[in-house]
Amino acid sequence: MNQTSQTYDVCVVGSGAAGGVVAMQLAQAGASVVVLEAGKWVDPTKEFYSHTMPYELPKNGRGWDPRKHLTVDRSKEPFTQEGNKRVDHFLSKVVGGKTLLWAGLSWRNSKYDFATWPVSYDELAPHYDRMEAMMGVTGAADKHPNVPDGIYQKPLKWNCAAYEVQKGCNKLDAKRFKMITARKAILTEKHASNRPVCHYCGVCMRGCDAESKYTSANTAIPAATKTGKCKLILYANAAEVMMSTDGSRATGVRYFDARTRQSYEVKAKNVVLACGPIESARLLLLSKSNHFPNGLANSSGLVGKNLISHTSVSAQGYLPSLKGRDVYNDDGTESSHAYIASFYWEKPHPDFPKGYHIIVDSGTRVGTGNPNFATHLPGFGGDFKRSVRERYPALISLYSQNGMIASPGRYVELDPTVKDIYGLSVPKIHFNMTTEDNAIAKDAIEKITSIIEASGGVITNVNPNAGVDSVHWAGTAKMGTDPKTSVLTPYLQSHDVKNLFVADGSGFIDFSEKNPTLTVMALASRCADFIKEKMKKEA
């Protein structure tokens, strides 16, 4: 059934980081745009728990996930997996997608990170500029060769423990272990979006009910719909990219209404997938036809292949120099304000090709987030309480974010037997840790523990077994110049179907240690400009 008889210039599937940018830029350029969003609008004042006290929550918040109601019900929409490492696939079907629940970290990739990519830093730099200005990114000009500076509001301040850790880094090697300030899409000054300045409640990843943090739902999508050229269809779960009878072009998207499971279609001259790398790959694989029997845009056989994410190891402890100090809230935003930049950018380690950075997490948040630290303290009654209060402001947690390259043992395919509530094959994630992944984890834990010790810290817990990031998936439709060895062009255009684009992180070649969202958005911005010029030529 057709949702409308109109044929839009562009159909964007997904309203998150990439989809919001594409919809905004093309609608502002005068194109007619329809955005298919699989979920609903979220009311930040009612559905985030940013300012909820623990005693107001079930079981005082222990074991309670404040984001559960914003993620998919896996009993209805499961995924399956295989491999030597268990993983999660975090999926949020709401307007704005995972930008509602991100920490706001906005790092630029450097020219070294783009070494294997068909896109250079200089080509992407104007789009980094545009995205930082649009979001409102806070940061400092650290002048680090591998961490390019950008367009920033005033930086976030470090807390006491970060300066103590910096002393340890300087003791080991000040040049090598250089500490830098986090760059986040969280306002510290007045901004054109009229979002308020952050007041540091410190739970950004529950959702920012003050809207100080950038989300696609509070900036990009409203800017798109304000033009009058963008239609947003909610509860629209994409099931298939429709094709012309000769298989030469996409003609629209078929989707299910999540409330009724009724099937609808929208027609468009261009289709942009921005569902996230796992779901975009799944949609391409679901869109089989006589022309594309192995999945749409898959003549290379690489759709779903080259899956990558970040891994992480950590260690916790405390700084005796801060034991017993007055307890006050210097946590700031969620996740650290201080980072130890990667030190393998110039000369890679012989055992692994990518680097990692180290996040310095400290302040009262560490104890509040993990009250189990107190179970290891001696004493009883008043003595026990005093020892807990003494250590509480001195706690630290250092953890790494490890880069990754593609491996044949990591990919997404359609599960041959398991279906979701719409009768569609669910994604099956194959994930295997490699020798290089284990080597980078080993090196990271060695450096983390040495930094804590050099800072005068006492280590109480070490987590050397790498965890896999459930939201930083990328790489399932790699970009390149050769259609035989890549799925997308450097402009995120399908090699096989010229009016089909995949604008999320699917096009990534490999992963630096840096969070992907800003690069995803910069690439999406560049893709939108390309589509705009393409439409001009076709007019």
C-alpha cells in the first residue's frame, strides 16, 4: 500500500546522527525529503531520568536500566551471534536514534587515521567545521599532531584527580603520554540553536532533558522539518529498498508500521540508508531481487563484511593524595573531561596496527556508579563508614578505547531461521577477537596500570579481558574506488545503484581509537552535498 502518491526527491531511512544531517542539508537546499523513523518522538522532560534520585527508582536504582524503554524489545526484534567473543547490538528506535543517549564525544580523525581511506583529512575538514559549528562542540586547542583541533566553545574543566594523573604521565614520559581535553557536543556557551548551557548534572547517556547536549532530535530534524520540505513518518520499520524493473535504480522503500504491522511504500528519486551499520547492511541483504540475488548493491559480496567496533580494558583504584578530602561534585559531564591521547600514531606497535587512547574517569561519579568498591574495605559500623567516606572522593578508573582493523572473522549476515515480529530475517553477528585485538588489550592494560602507579595510585581492580563496544559498530559497506573491492564510493554512493547511498558508519575502512560520531556526520554532510549536486545535474 502506498503511504502517499508523491515521489520525493530523497527518502532517508533513519533519523539519527547521519540521517538527521542528510535530511537537514537537503531540505534546506530545497529538496523534498521524507524521513522514515522506526520509532516515536521522545519527550525529554518525561522520558529521560537525568534528574531522578536513586531513592525514587526501583530498588534504589540497582540493576535498573534508565535507557531500557528507549531500546528495542529483543523478544520481538532479536539478533543472533556467533564467534569467540560475546557482543551486544544496542538499538534505539526513536527520533534522533542513539544521539539521544550518547556522551557527545566529538573527535576528528587525523590525516594518519585516513591513511587507508579513499577520503583525506583535507577533503573532510570543511564538513568537520560545519558539524562542530552546528552542534556546538566544546574543546581545547591541544595542538596534538594526531588529534586535530576544531571549532570549539570553551573547554570543559578537569577535576582534581585528572591533574594528579597528569603528574604520573609526566613522570613516565610527558611527551608520549600527553593529556588532552575531551571534545563534546555539549554547550558551555550561548549557541545559535538556543539550547541551554550545560549545568553538569553528569548523566548525559541517560538522555539530556535540558537539551544542552546535541541530538539529531533537538537540532537537525527540527531544522529539516522547519523548511516545510521534510516529512517525518514515525513507527516506520524499513523492510525493503524497492527497485526499478531493470534493476538500475532504487524507487523507494517498503516499511511496516510498528503499531499495526501494516505494509506501506514511499517513492523517491534517491534513497539514503542511515540505520546504523548493522541494520543498514541487514536492509541491503533483505532487498534481494533477480538483479541482486545476494542482496542489494552487493556485486562485490562485501555487504555485511568488515564489521568493526572498539574494544576496551580498564583498571580501578584510588589516589592516596585525595583520600579524605571534602566531598563535592566536580564530576562535570558524563564520561571524563581528560584523555591520554594515543601514542602509537607516528610509529605503530609491531603487534597491532591501530592505537588506543585512555580515558581518565574520576570524581564522585566513580563511587556512585560502582558502590561495590566499599565491599572490599575493612571495618565495621562507624569505622567502616569513615573508611568509605575517605576513599570515595579519591577513586579513579582508567579505561582504553582500542582501534581495530577489519577481519574475515567479523561480519553480519541474515540469520537463516530466526525472524522478527515482521517476519524478516534478523541480523546474525559473527565476531571473533584476533591476535592483534588481544595484543592491543594487553598493551593497554600494562600502560594503564603503570600510569596509575606513577600517579601514586593504588590499584584495586584490573579488567584485562577486552569488552566490545555495543554502539560503535562500523564498516559493513566499506567505501573505495574499485567496485570489486568496495560497496560504496568515497561519497557513500552505491557502486551498483547510483541513486542509493549509505550515509552512516557503514563506509568506514577501519577504526582509529576516536569515537566515530563526528566523522559519521562529516561524511554524511559530504554525501548530502554530493546528492544536492547530483540532483542539480539531473534537473
